[in-house]
Amino acid sequence: MTGARRPAASGDPWPAGGPVPGRDGPVARGRRRAARWQDRLTALAWMVGVWNLLWGRPSWGNLLGGLLVGVAVLVFFPLPPVTFGGRLRPWALLVLAGRFVTELVGASIHVARVAVQPGYLPRGAIIAVRLRVRTDLNLALTAEAISLVPGTLIIEVDRERGLLYVHVLDVRGPADLTDSRARVLATEARIVRAIGSAAELRLLDTPAPDVPAPAGADPDPPTDRGPDQ
């Protein structure tokens, strides 16, 4: 019959082609629109903050420049949507900022001392750290926070497995590698405690997953560097 509607299948409470309450209504569309704008504003605020950190000091000029660059990136180079499902915790944010400044100053002094130490050639290493919270937002924030501290640099991010590959400067033994992994995980924990959701906070209580070595990898590969290097 022309114009007849298909009866609802069993288990389908709403007729085919009909509106689904809570999903297609104006209220739901308004909430999705508001969530998209919130995500964009959060990304813009983060880019403005990173822009000022890269310039070294906050100023009205740097603030305006960061806003212009952030808006240009969001308009001309749209990124995949990164949903913010957590909530801001002021005290944890203060702890995050304080520890970041402390590590920034300490690492700067350490790198400067290594640079001027006569006859000393520091050794570097690349470590893989698997994060416990594998959201795009946490991967991005943790990678940025690690890269801004002198002596550590993110060289690759494995989004599917939640892995950060970090180059570490001045590695003198296995203990330094363990300490570097612990610092990355501690940075992740402070970020999640500052802005994470309740479910993400629970993930911090789980042990950090091990990163399996590649097949056939030599656990103690030979090196052509001398003992003094």
C-alpha cells in the first residue's frame, strides 16, 4: 500500500523512520552542539597556553597571537573531535602547575650542567611508556607536558596502544630508565587528577601495563661506546 509504514520489528520500541526520543529531538541536538563548542573552546584555551609557553612569557601580544593561531588551526585544519568528559579540580590543577614549574626549573639546571661539564658526553635512550588512560586528550596533554621539560622529548605516539616513545637525555644506568618511566606516569596521573573523569581516576589505581619487547630483541644489545661515554 502506498504510504504505509513498516510495522515496528520485535525488540524495536520505535517505528522505522520515526523520531527517537532523546536522540533526535531539539534538546538532544542542542546538547550535542553545546558539547562541540565546549570541546572547541577547551582546545583553543590549551593551544593559547602552549603558545605562551613556547614564547617563554605571557603577554597581551602573545595572548592575541595564540588566539589567532588557535582559531586558524580550528578553522583551516580541523582536528578529530576530542570529547572532554571530566571535570576541573582547582586544587589538583594547582598541584599540576606547581610540579610542572618545579620539574621545568630542575631539568633546566640539570641540562645546563651537562652542557658545560668538560669532557662529558651524555648518553641518550628511547623508552616506551604505556599510559593507563588512553584517550586522545590525555595522550596529547601528557605528551605536551613531557616535551616542554628540557631533557625529555616525545618522538612518537602510538594512539592505538596508548604508547609514548620518549627520548631521555643523560642516561647512566637502568635506574635512570625506571625513573624516567615513573616521571611520565606521574605526569599522567597529575593531569588525570586535575581534569579527568571518575572512571579515568579509577584507572590510575591499576598497575602500569608493561610494554612487551619486540620479537627477537636483544635484552642487552652491544654498543660501540666506550665506558666513559
